[in-house]
Amino acid sequence: MLVAHPPAVDSRFDELATKVLSGGTLGREEARSILRAPVEKLPDLLWAAFRVRERFFGRRVKLCQLRNARSGLCPEDCHYCSQSAISTAPIPRYRLESVPELLNGARRAVAAGATRYCMVTSGRGPSAADVQRFVEAAKAIKREFPRLELCVSLGLLDREQARALKDAGIDYVNHNLNTSRRFYPEICTTHSYDDRLATVRAVQEAGLRTCCGGIIGLGETEEDVIDLAFDLRDLQVDSLPVNFLHPIKGTPLEDRNVLDPAKCLRALCLMRFVRPEAEIRVAGGRELHLGSWQALALYPANSLFVDGYLTTPGDAADKVRRLVTSLGFEVEG
């Protein structure tokens, strides 16, 4: 359980929390100090991050559920992805789901206690027919569940497509930067970092909220993680998912496994300090890499996924709720 008042915290991290809560921003050396925190200092770092998290979100935890609305069939070469054109992973492959199927997915999300439902498609970007399908789906879902937050992740978008989604009732668009500008060509060559930035800006110009984060453990350096964090800060993203690479057999990164729980927690703390008022969402790879440390992720983060990810499994909603309450946090909604 969380105690009412934190123990004495390492002054370096406590000072960073005070700086951020006073409206200051981290410098590069301060960011490095977070990513280099010794394991024995992790409790101090987590408590300092919790000070920031508590200011904006209290002890609430938002549950989110993903829907893989179109699987595989993607022309892009993202090296981490089981759905890419270069993947040989044995995954289901199917075309875009119907409006009734997407609505049924929303019903399952609500039944699981999720307050955000994210519909995801493989592919470079949506066609006009795809956008229309999600417009119809959003209207149907909002009629039945007006308070359910809707998010879509459809690849590269322009402002007109984003505006159509907003007008239909979509609340968020997810489009991750994934890694730094420097490292991006190492994980994808069929589109650029600037393409991703353009989509995030188009979403913002359309008046939608942004869900934009990254993947830790791709082979990037410490400096790449800091570059990613600072770019997300500059974009002022609203929701920031932090994924941890889940190596999938049949992808170019199938043998890349460089993470441990401490690295994951440090990255989450950095994102909380860099973007204090954003929703920090512990996303793919949580169960694999954090294991029994998962509950500690809630000190910096305030959102979790339930019932798995796109092509990898995850914890069921009941188990996630028990995880949330195990340290005295509470499920939102």
C-alpha cells in the first residue's frame, strides 16, 4: 500500500520534482541523471515521480483497451512490428472490420472497465473509405456510450481526415514517434520521422487530442531516449504511451531483448518529469519486461492497457484491477 507521506527522498530527484511542479523543464544532464539512477535509488526516483503524477492525476488509473481493426496487410517495413511487410510472424491477417464489429469491441471494452477504446489499423494510412468506416463507427459507439473516450490509430493522416474523425466524435488520435529522429532510419525506411511529426501536427490542427509516445528497447541509445522525450515535450502531447519492445519471432528485432525492470521504470519516470500533465500510459511489453514490478510503474504512470495488445497477449482486466489496487491506487471511472 502507498503510505500517507513519502520517506526521505534523494534530494536530487526531489529537487527535480519541485522544479517541474513549479513550471520548470529538465535539462539534458538532469534527464541523464534519471536514466542513470542506480537501482538502489529507484525508490527515491519513483517517489519523486509520484509527487508529480499525484499533482495531476491523484491516485487514479485509467484502463484502456485496444482493438486490432485490421491486421497485417501492411506495406511498411517497421522492423519491430509483426504486421509489417517484412514480417513472417504467424499472425491473423484480415481486412478492416465492419461497424457492428467495432461497436461490439466497444461493448467489450466497457464491460472490462475501460474508459478509453482505441481502434487500430495496419497500413500506411487510411483510404477515404476507411475514414468513413470510422466516422460511422464513432457515431454508433457514441450513441451507445457517450462517455467512452475514443481513440484511433490509422497511420499517416492529413488535417482533413483528422477533422472528419473529430466531427464524428473521435477524441484522440494515436500516432507514436517511436524513437528519436537520429535512430528512426534504423527501424523504418518506408516513411520518415518527419512524416510522423506531420501527422501529429495535423491531428492537433484539427482540434483532436494527441496520443503520441514511443518504444523503449529498440537498440536506441540513452541520448535517443532523451531526444524522444524532449520532442514529445515540444509537441505538448496529451497522452503519452510508453511501449517496451516485445521481440516477436519473424521480425528483424526478434532477438533484441535489452530491457530489465529498472530500465523500464527509469524511462517512465523520465516521461513523467518531461511531460508532467500528460497521461502516461504503460503500453506494450509491460507484462514481459516489468513482471512482478508492474505495480511500481503506477508511481510515474496513470494508465494501463487491459486484455492484451495488437498481436501479443496481456493481462486480463480483472488481473489489472487487482494490480492497481495492490498499492492503493484506484481504477478511474
